[in-house]
Amino acid sequence: MSASSVLTPDAQLDLRGTPCPINFVRTKLYLEKMPPGGLLEVWLDPGEPIEQVPDSLTMAGYQVEQITDCAGYFSLVIRRPVTAA
């Protein structure tokens, strides 16, 4: 798989306007309902959300596959691990 390949998320979650840590909690709860290996795309605001949520997810055992600056918000693609976190 090349670095330029496009990841196709299985689901999408728009958390723009959602404050920390609620955006992390909602993302984690959504990921827990997804099948192992599933990809979730989350839209986050700039500033604290994009600074905090990826690190928190990584510490919780999730794999942040991609972060994209979409001008005004960020798209974060997270993979649920195949093995339990």
C-alpha cells in the first residue's frame, strides 16, 4: 500500500463545535462499537481538539492513520485495533 493511497472510512463522525473532552469520549465510544480493524473519520475543530484528541486516542490504544487540514477543521482517520486495546 503506497503512502498516497486514500483511506476509505467505514463511518464518519462530525464533532465540530464539540468541546474537549466530550469529543474524545464520543470518538472512543463510537470506535468501541465498530468492528476490529474498522476505520472512523472524525471531524475536529482546530486548536485544543486537534491537539488533544489524537494523543488521547493513541494513548488509549487506537491507531491514528491520517490527519488532514481541511481549512477550518481537521479530518482525523482512526483505526480500531484488531486486538483489544
